[in-house]
Amino acid sequence: MPSITVRVNGVETTKEVDPRTLLSTFIREQMKLTGTHVGCDTSQCGACVVSVDGKTVKSCGVFAWQVDGADIETIESLGTEDNLHPMQAAFREHHGLQCGFCTPGMVMTAVALVKDKPDLTEDDVRHGLEGNICRCTGYQNIVDAVMAGAKAMRG
Amino acid sequence: MYLFEAKTPTDVDAVKAALDEDDEAQFLAGGQTLIPVLKQRLAMPSTLVDLNKVEGLSGITTKGDVIEIGAMTRHADVAANEDVQKAIPALALLAGGIGDPHVRNRGTIGGSIANNDPAADYPCAVLGLGATVVTDRREIEADLFFLGMFETALNEGELITSVRFPVPERSGYLKLPHPATRFALVGVMVAKFGSMIRVAVTGAGPCVFRVPEMEQALTEKFVPEQIKDGLVEADDLNNDIHASREYRAHLVGVMARRAVAQALG
């Protein structure tokens, strides 16, 4: 079995993985970080979005062995229950979730969008979230949350 | 999915060696189609040769009036490249409209055209702009590359290394994206090289195709009004739950007119 060494949320780790192990499975089952959700497992819904070397990817669409040597950041890297990341706080404040299943992917994507373009417009947000599907909210509150989170991140 | 062996070569020679060792080996580029296909057990390669760490397969270079894009260049990098945006804006626009941001961070031009999905965007750019596909063994003109649904001129084990796009005088690309997948229900690329016009259509038929009638009409005068209704027959077009063949035929005209308008800026 391939052995990989990755940094997950800043901590270096070396593990053996089956070639078929998806990055999402690796994160959830081998790293025990269950904040990354698997919604569709067909690389469409975006619930499993994580950052690999600074780029957002659907972790169910990448094999764990492919990211050997990479820096991986999951939703657990952002904030804690007592000290939420500004984007997480904005999602709570603006009711940007109902069931919450898509939220980890939404928040990871939103943070990346703001890092790429701090002064993003509502149009940028709507296009930027094309790869993240939510079946509850109708998106309006998610867009409001991302706009508010962007403002908070800008300080 | 079925079990396979994973190989991670870092140069083209090692890629070839990995292929020589296993007749059932398959390339893995961005994986945005192949990995879902493997999950569904629709493919059973015994070895996956990952191209992501192979030196020299990605990057964008401008040489005179040609832009060369390495096969493993991500869609996001093509969309954001200033040289591409300036020289072939329609190509940057097309790359920036593929799938969604996460797909664009992984997906590659080489993977897209090797797969030749009937509704993919890149085949339309390659055919519409008359690009040249460069492989580890030869150069293939766009007109000879796309042979049919998911079928190309690539031989067994042939590796795309780059695609060379000639810079047109003007170009435009427009698609009606399927609302869920962002694949093109119909997409049209129009390019003007002096008096030579190329029009390519994706999403409408089983394989990307050119429309000589539109090219002829636009050669006479490069304005949207030259695209009359009925220049594309509905008979051979795709007919499915997403759109009837008649609707697709109509859309080809609409998208072509708008692409010409976009090209004229």
C-alpha cells in the first residue's frame, strides 16, 4: 500500500493508504476529522470541499495517494466552538444553514473566495458557490452570510 | 471501485515505463471524470499512472502568435492567465466556465480533450480555434483529432503533452450551461483569422463539430445577422431529457449569433 506524508491542519502525519482511498475517506476515517462531509460521493455537491496547497478541491474526487506531500486544510482548521472563524460566525448570524450538512464545504469555499478576492461582489459569491449544493436554504441566506463574512474578514 | 496499482512518475520517460509494464494501465490527469467513473465501476484499469507530478506538462507560454498550454494545466490557471485573456479572451472565458471552481482547480485541458465528452467545453475551443494537439510522438490537427463520442485520434498509451492555439483576430464563446452540471447544453466557439472563419459546436451532437454553412456566411460578412435560422439540421443532434434535438438546433443559431457579437466586442 502507498505510504503518504501530508500536513493536515498544520500537523504532519504519515499513513499507509489503500490506492482506492479517497481524500475524503482518508480525512474522515484515518485522520478522524469528521467535519468534512460526504454528501453525494459523486463529486457534484461540494460538501467535501477542503483546501489542498491553497486550492479548494472536492476531496471525494481526489485519491489520498495523489496528495502525498501536500498541505491540507479542513473545516477544523478554521475556528473552535468558542472562537468561531468570522465566516462561521457570519453563517450563524445570517442563518446561512438549516440542516448544516453542506456547511463545511460552503464555509471552506467562501473563505477561499474571499482570500482570492477580498472585495468580492454578490455576483462573485453566487458564481463562486456553483460547486456547492444546498437543499435547504435556497441560497439567499448563504449569500448574505458570505458577504457579511467577507466584510468581517477584511476587518 | 476495482483495485488498481498507483504509480506517480515524475518524468515522461517514467510514464512510458509504467505503461510498458502493464497493458491495462490508464493515465490519471485531473481525475474529475475518471475518478467518478472508477467509483461506478465503469472502468477497470489495473494501474493508474498519475500525471500530476510529471515535470514539464503544465504551464502556458506565448511564442509569436501561438499560445501553448501544457496538457496538465488546470482550467483555473488558463482562465486567470493574462496572456490568454489578452490574446484569446474567448478561451479564458471558456476555461473559467467549466464545471465549478473546485473542478477548475483540478481539471486539465489534456484530460478534457482526451476524454472528448460530447458536451465538454475544451474540445470546442480546440476545434473552433484550429489548435494543434501535441503528443509524445506527433502533432495532430484539431480537425483530425476528435473522431466521435468519447473517441479521439490518440493511440494506445499516447500522451498529450500540450495544445498549441493560434491567436485569432477575434473570437467568441458562449454556452447554455446545464443548470446542474454546467456542461454545455449547446456551446459555440467562433474564431476569425483574417478571411478564414471557424465555427465549432459542442453539446449539440455526439461529438464536437464544425458548421461550414455558418463559416461561409460569416466569411461574407462577420456580423451576427449572417447566422440565419436553419443552418444546422436537427436530425443528427442529441435528443434527451434535457433538450429536444429541435431545441438544440435552434440554440446553435442563438449561441453562434451571440458568440459573433461577443467576438466583435
